[in-house]
Amino acid sequence: VLREHRGLAVLPVLSFVANLVVLAGFLGLILLVGVDGGTGGGADGFDASPFVYVLGVFGYLAATIVTVFFQTALVSGADEALSGGEPSVGSSLHAATSRLDRILPWALLTGTVGLILQAVEERAGFVGQIVANLVGAAWRIVTFLVVPVLVVEDLGPIAATKRSAQLFRSTWGENLAAQMGFGLLGFLAALPALLVGGVAVASGNLGVAVVGVAVAVAWLAVVMTVVAALSGIFQMALYRYATSGDVPGGFPSEAVRAAFGPRRR
């Protein structure tokens, strides 16, 4: 699917750039009004005011909204492609824009869950870290199909979460296999870049190091873009299989069934 609709790979790039803009904006605000540069502010002479933490929360939620928006655009484009259409970046973004009333509540919900889990992990000690990691993993698994549900069924965040969980329960297999598979794919694809960068830095030659690191960064960017695009496309494929039992065109039957397993009757 991605080979036939390469424009879909542009969406993860746009998401990355948009998140950089959001990050830069909030960091600028923090440096401008959120840090007290007076005396007695610690070893460095700076004391983070409570406003910094408020900005941090809003920045995290804003980044989550941006990420979910472009994820929705990617899944919408994948839906159009799997339906035999010819998605473009513009049509995918338009589809996501038309779902803003669904995207915003869902992004705020999942962003809030992430903040709560992060707070538990940081303040509840070792046990809290284990609990937060387990709950976070369960949340990612259960909500894996929320975005396709938002795109196709136009449900609110709570209903979409329940629907995603229902689709997960209606199959014997686990979409965890798909998530782990893409993680492993990304790791293996990134290994050559890490090797090149490491060898270049270890060479002790500044010119070689600069070129090697530049090549490694470019390669990692390509890997992240492709894996993100494939993951979004596969999400929609899994959703279609979970709801209809039919394997979408462009996917080997074994690939989808291995991720979800035999359907319950």
C-alpha cells in the first residue's frame, strides 16, 4: 500500500515538524515568563516557577493533539487507499480536519492518561513504575484501534475506546503482536545507522564524525517515517479485518491473521 501511495509517508514528517514548532513555542514561553532568573533559585541561579509546570502540561497536551491529528490523517488516507481510492496529503488532512470534534476530546483523554501514568511512575517508587508501565501497556493495546474507529464510525472518545476494546476482545489474537512487530522492525532498521554513527564518532576524525552522524540521523529519520506510515496503514487494515473478517487488498492474509488470530464466531 505504501509503495503505491507514497504520499502517505509525508504525513509523519509533517507531524514531526509540527511537534517541533509546538515544542519550540512552549520552550520559548517557558524561557520568557516561566523561569525566575533571580537569586536563590538553586545552584544555577534559576528557579522554575509553578507556571513552568502548567506550561509543560499544556505543551504535552498540545503535542498530543498534533500527533493524534496527523495520525488521524494517515489512517484516513489509508482507509481511502484500501477502498481503492487515490489519497493525497490534502485529502488526508481534510479528512482529519473534518474530525476535529472527535480528535480533540480523544487527544485530551489519552494525553491526560499519559500525564497521570507519568506522575504515578515518578512519585510512587519502584512499585509505581511497574504499575504505570503495565497500565500504560494495557492502555496502548486496548486503544490501538481508537483512531480507525474515530475515522470510520465517528464516535466520541469514550465510545471509541469501548469500541476499540470490543474489537480487541472479539478476536483470539492480540494486536500487541503488530505493535511489537513494528517496534522490532524499527529497531532492526535503525541498527545500521547506529553502527555507522558509532564508528564515525569513534574514528576520532572530526570530518568523518560529522558526515557519519549526518548520515545516521538522515537514515533514522527515514526509518521513523516509514515505520510510522506502515503502522498507520496496518491499523486500518486490522480494523477492517476485525470488523468484517476480510483481509484488505495489499496485505498478505497471513500477516493480518497473525496479528489478530482467528475470529470468534
